[in-house]
Amino acid sequence: MSIDGYVARPNGEQDWMTWNPDDQLWQFINSLVDSSDTLLLGRKMTDDFVRHWENTVSADPDNSFARKMVDIPKVVFTKTLDKSTWNNTSLAKGDLADEIANLKKQNGKDIIVYGGAGFVSSLIKEGLIDEYHLIVNPVAIGNGMPIFKSLGRTQKFSPLQSRLYPGGKIVLSYKPNID
């Protein structure tokens, strides 16, 4: 996200994002993915996300992170699709809170969420996120898509860690306080 709290420009563009991950940031990102066995996505971003990582694996079969993104089981939340056209992907079409509760009841590792902005906003609004790992880019864009806009109340958090990485990004990790 940007330092002024946006995860994308108003139309979803991410051209402002600095993408200069250093080895330490990659280790952190990999640790999050490695501790997870399910990836949640909103329908609007899934096409671009899946296509990007599948193309990356095709171009560079030795890219271990891209391979993880292709191989991890993905659950796409949608109200409009009847079947998944993506590999290693299933659809969740029911009530958001019920679907998340059912996923959390399953045995396995953590569940990770990459977005999009509207989907993450819905998860935040419903109090369905257990930990936040916000990767803050050293840029302000002035206007865009925030993820906390639908919260509708004050949410307090307990810090888990914060870390400045050599490439200039800061990761802020929090656990929401339960009211």
C-alpha cells in the first residue's frame, strides 16, 4: 500500500508501486506463503493474477515464488461465475462470513489473502482477517482505493512487528483487537 493508505489508483492501477524487493523482503514474503496452503482472491483481480504468475512460470520455470503462486490452491469469491476457468482454483459463492468460517475449520496451514481492494475491504468490514501484514511502499498517490473504507467503526490493533527493509519498504504486522 502507499504511505497514504491506498492499495491502487482509482481504476486499480498499480503503476506507482515500487517493486524492488531485497532478499530479506523476499524471505518474509516467502515465509507468509510457505505458512499457507490456501490463497483467497476476489473475482475482479483473479484473471490478471493467475495469468501473471502462469506467464512468469512459463518464461522462467525456475522461479520458485511464481511456482508457489501457481501451485497453491486458490479460492475465488464470486457472485457472478458458475465455474472456475483457472487451474488449481475453486469458487466460493455463498455468504462471505460462512465461506470463510468453513475454510478456517478445515485442517491445514494458514489462509493468505492477496486481494483485490474491494474483496479485502469486505473481509475487513466483516472482521474476518486474523493478521495484517501491510507492505508499505515509500510513495503517496493522493487518491485511490483504500481497504479500510468500509470498516464503519473504529478498529484497534495490537502490533506484532514492524520492519524496514533495505529496498525502502516497511512491513507493518498487526493483529486486530477483539471488542
